[in-house]
Amino acid sequence: MGVLKRIGNLFAKPEPPKAEKSMLALMPGDICEVSLVTYEVTGRVHNRGRNAVVLTLQDGNTIMYLHIEERETLQYALYSPLDGRLDNPSEVPTELDLDDRTFFLEEEYEGHVLVNGKTPFLQGGEQHVWQYQSDDYRLVRIEWQNGRFMLYEGEKVLTGDVKVIRANHA
């Protein structure tokens, strides 16, 4: 290495540290771990107004949905699809009884979503969401978009149980 190059290296600015990969930034093709299970991200629904995403996760034939929302801290909930049917968004109840468990409406909101990859909804647009919680902390989520309902059942996930394994896009 030449003397001039060595002197230049003394005055060169150090490379900035790489930004930590965020679960909110994951895209289809990335890999993450939730509660010790490794999943490939196959889809992403982003609600920019709430700084929230729902990732479609796949492990073999198992498909799960991870809701991530940044409030004071990142909040996580892992859902599986729920068999059920609703006919009209104006008739969504404030209480749901499922499997001898009562769920109470915790939050209702709507917003514009952007869709990437394989998701229950094929395109973005206005989405209406109802989030419920039972007394034993189980969760139900209902989404309505373009005349179609999706129902999910799940539970909150601790921040320490979620991590990025490989993010090509973050």
C-alpha cells in the first residue's frame, strides 16, 4: 500500500454502521423467525397511515399472518386463518363468541393498504379492520376489502420471539 493511500485512509470517514433490519421492512422472499419457527415471507399488506404491516408467512404447507404495528414500540400478533363467514361490514358485531370464548371489540379502523406478493387480497385499496381480544388474551382479526371478508385467530407475540433471518430488501 502506498504512503499516500495510507495517509488518505487516516483521514477517511469510517463507514456508517449498517441499519438494523426491521420486521416492518420485510418483503416477499425474506426469511424471519417467529416463536422459534422459521418462515418465508410470501406476501405483505402495508397500511402506511398506521405504520403497520401484515406479513403472509409460509413454513412448508402452513400459512400464518404476522401483524406488526409500530406504536411506542413494535407490537406483534401471529394469526392463523379462521373459518367463518360474514355478509355485510355494517353487521360486524362488537362481541364474538367462538369456541366457548367471548371476544370483545378492541379497535376498529380503516385505511389505504398497499399489497405485495401472495396475500388474501389481490390488490391494494381501502381496507376495514376489526380487532378483538378475549379475557384470556386470545385475538381475532376481521378484514374487509373489495367485498370480501377474511377472519383470523391468534395471539400476541413477544418482541424477543421475532427476528429477521435474511432480508434482501431491508
